[in-house]
Amino acid sequence: MVDDGSLAFLMSTPVSRSEIISTQTGVLISTNVLLVAATIGGVYLGTYCSGVKIEQWRYLDLGLLGLSFFSLIEIYSLFFSAWFVEEERALTYAMGLTLAFYGLDIVGGLSDKCSWLKDLSLFQWFQPQEVLEGTTDIQCGPLLGLVALQLSFGI
């Protein structure tokens, strides 16, 4: 946003910075909602047309889990975008943090000695296979809490 001048254009308008970040956050979350709704709708339509029976509530849980998880990643990426002037730096930090969380989750699952590393990762709450199998309850509470915390600091 900074490199192409669109942020400079937004900042030149008589709108407060909190309104700009609120609008950008609203756009990110609403497009995420549309993407998840279209995906879940496509799954329902495909299974209905092919006559496959599924546990519909589990797919709704999966959609809520995906919505909260990806919203969290989007919001801290927006934070880095607003914090750094250069796009490359913002992209590096956002991607680096996501990959670090993923790496902690992978290394934490390799052995019992390193299992404590999984507790440091955001990916510990994103367990889509277990949600679809019904072996775990949806755990988007902590993710939604982190999203709310980020929104409260950003706004």
C-alpha cells in the first residue's frame, strides 16, 4: 500500500488514521467471510448434487475455524504493512512470522522433547482434520480473542 502511493492518497483525505485502519480491517475480514462462505457453499452444493452425505455442522465449524485463523494472519499482516514504509519489509516480517509459527508447529510435532514448541505456535489451534473427524472441539476462541486484541490495539 505504501509503495504504490495508495496509502499517501488515503492519508491526504480528512479522515482519521483509525478510520482508515478500521476500513482496511473491515475489508480484509469481509472478503475472508465471503471466501469461507463460498467455499462452504460449494462443498454443500457439490455434496448435494452428487448425493454424498456429510456432517454439515462440522463443515460450518471448519469454516469458523478457518475464518478466525486466517483473519488473525491477515490482521497482523496489515499491522506490519502499516508499521513499515517499505512493502518488502512488511511482507518479510508478515511472512517470516507466519513461517516461524508453522516451523514451531512442525518441530514441536517431531519429538516429545520439543513438544513444548507447539504451544508457541498459532497453528496449534488450526486442526482442520480433527474438526472434520469430530475428534476435537472447535478451538477458535483463542484465535478470536487474539483477533479482538489486535483490533483493539489497531483501532
